[in-house]
Amino acid sequence: MMPGMGMMREMMRRMPSHMRRHFYDPILRGKAQEAFTGFGEEKFWLGKKYGVAVRRATVPGVIVITADADYILNFRKEIGVQRLIEDLKSHPLITAVSLQDTDYTYIAHTDARRIGTREEDPFLRQSLESNTEQMRLLTLGEKQVLEVTRPFFFQGKKIGLFRVALDSTHIEQGWRRSVASIFTYSLILFLLSVVGVVVISRIQERDWQRMQQLERELEQNRKLAALGNLAAGVAHEIKNPLNAISMGIQRLQREFLQTGDQAQEEFLQLTTTIRKEIQRLNGIVEQTLQLARPLPLQREPFDPQPVFQEIALLMEEEARTRGVTWRVNLPSTLPVLRGDPRQLKQALLNIILNAFQATPAGGEVSWQVESTGKALRLRITDTGEGMPPEVREKIFDPYFTTKQRGVGLGLSIAHHIIQAHAGSITVHSQPGQGTAFQILLPLPEGGQIQPEKEEKG
């Protein structure tokens, strides 16, 4: 027998005989493993001492534990469900916590006054029947809360419903912050998409214009190739007869002069006119061949300043003859270019002469030269009638001209020469607003220059 069994005997002695037979004797006789006294009463806390007796497993005897009612009440308070639920209420987000049995009776509640009461509604029935969490918005007093419910299981058996009511103030604030963040992000994404669409549109427009320019250049190259094939085929057949006719006219002038001053003058005038026309035809053939074949450029570093000054001086007489103001703006010094100065001079004379021909008397033609650091920019403007878009797009095509007396090769040759120097030439013109040619010639360290976008009429 354990020490302390005397206390148990004393308790047993005070027990009524019928209670002692059912509590202590069966264990000693080996008919029971454990026994309780006092806990079966409806109001057990009214007694003083209560005990638990358990049969020892290894040696004969009984283990007896006794305790008074106050200790048991304090123990239940420390480890009971109600204490745990009351502790949960201290969290600032939790408004109420409760546990209901399968009959919807409160077993525990943060409001101890509701223990033993019953609450049932369709949502609670649905929650108890389900095996997952359920949520609803609920008004408790003056607060709107979010209630979360979940069935409570013990040893695999559903024994009740656990409910937690959360203060929705923090949830609403978080939701508002989330909505504000979503709106902000959506606005940023919208703005980025708008910017992206604009950028993509600009890129597509630039690529489309570049593609159109390449198509025009390809079409012009096709025309030049066809012209080259034609020129190569007939140049020999045309130039030889022209040379023969020219030599024959020279012999006529030398050996078959008419007698008489008037007859001799008419003869010389007629033969001279024929020789000039032969020379003009020969020049046309030479220009056609020049367009159709690669230019034999003699590239060398050179100072463009003397070349430009010579061009400006040559055009002064043309300006006086036509009654047009000629303005030139040349810097005192210019960077060195690499190319063929003779070919560039011909190209610039063709463009400037075209500007004079388009400007009526009293108008003005100007020429401005400046360095951009990577290229020389030459701008030639006139105050003529300007050009509509359909004319502007064809001015560099061979044999296209709007003049009554013109072959239509001057601008084509100028365009061909400038492209051979890795430069670009663009034209800006509208009816009634004159015309402006812009030429970019790359400097030796500047690389190839991309042509500027042509102005749309």
C-alpha cells in the first residue's frame, strides 16, 4: 500500500458503507482498474474532499489521489476551453469567439453570459453541415464584423461549430488600400499602354515612311537600270553618227562656204546651229550614261570652302540676268570633306540653277551652309510657286520635268552624285510657299548620314 493510503482509508471510513463498496473494494479485489468519488454529483463543489483511485499495473496496490473542490475549480479554470476563448478576445481584431455543440448550444463564448443559450439560423446549419470554412458579414451591436465558421472535430467526430467574429474596420481599410493600389497600378498600366501605343505608332510610322522611301529608291534604281540597259545598247549607235555629222558640218564650214556676204553669213549660222544641236544631243547621251552607270568618283580629302565660293560667284551673274536676289551664307571656315569636288560642284550647280529657274523676277534664292559636327548641312531655298505632292515625289526621276524646255536630268544627276557620296537630299515644298532643298554630306568621322523625313503636303 502506498504512503498516504491512511488518508484514503480515513476518507473511505467516513463514506457510507454502500459507497465504499462501489469505490474502493472492487479495486482491491481485482474487479476494477479505477474509481472516482465526488465527481458524479451535480454540484460537486459543495463537498470538501474528492478522490481518484487507480489500480497499480506492476505490483499489487492502489494509487489514490485526493483533492478539494477549490483546487479542482481552479484547475478547470486554467485549462478549460472557456479560459482559452476568453484569452483569444484580447486580440484587437477579434470581436467574439464561441463554440457551439451540434445542437447549436453555446459551450463556450467570450461573453460568458451566453453559455448554455442556443442560437440557430440557416447559415449556421450550412456551416455545421460543411467541412470547410464559411464566411459572412454580420452586425454585432454597432459594429459590422466578418464572421468565420468551421466545424470542430475531436477524434474524427464532428462535435460542434467554432465561430470567430473579426472586426471588419481593419479589413475595410485594407480593402480600400488594396482598391486604391489596384486603381493606381491600373492607371499606371493604362498610361504605360498609352505611351507604348504612341511609341509603337511612331515607330511604325517611321518604319512605314522609311519603307516607302526605300520603295521609291528601289523604283528609281529600276528605272536607272532600265535606262542603263537602253543607254548601253544605243549609245554607240547614236554617238558615232553624231560624231560623223559633226565632222561633216565642220568640213562644210571649212570648204564649202557660199559666195556673197549674206549667203556666207546664213551658211555659217545654219551650220553653227546644227553643230550646237549635235553637241546638245551628245551631252544628253553622256548624262544618260552617267545616270545609268556607277560614278567614277575620285575621292580625296578637300576643303569645300573654295568650291562653294566659286559656285556662289558663278551664280551671281545668273541672279543679275534673271532679276533675282542671291543670298549666300558661308562660314569663314569649313571642315574637310572626302569626295570628288568636281562631281559635287556639278550637283550643287544643278540644284541651284533649278531654284533660279523656279523663281520669278523680284524673288529670292538663298544658300546656307553649316556644320552639325557629323555632316555639312546645305540648305537651298527659293520663293517660287512651290510644288504639289505629286510633282515633289517625282522630281528626282530621270526625264521628269515641268519646264517647257528641259530634259529632266539635272536633279536626277544631282541626286545620283550626292548618294554616291553617302549623303542625302530631301525636298520640302508646298504650292505657294516656295521650295527648300536640304543636303547632308557626311564628314570623314561622321559615318553615313540617314536621310531626313520628307515633308508631307
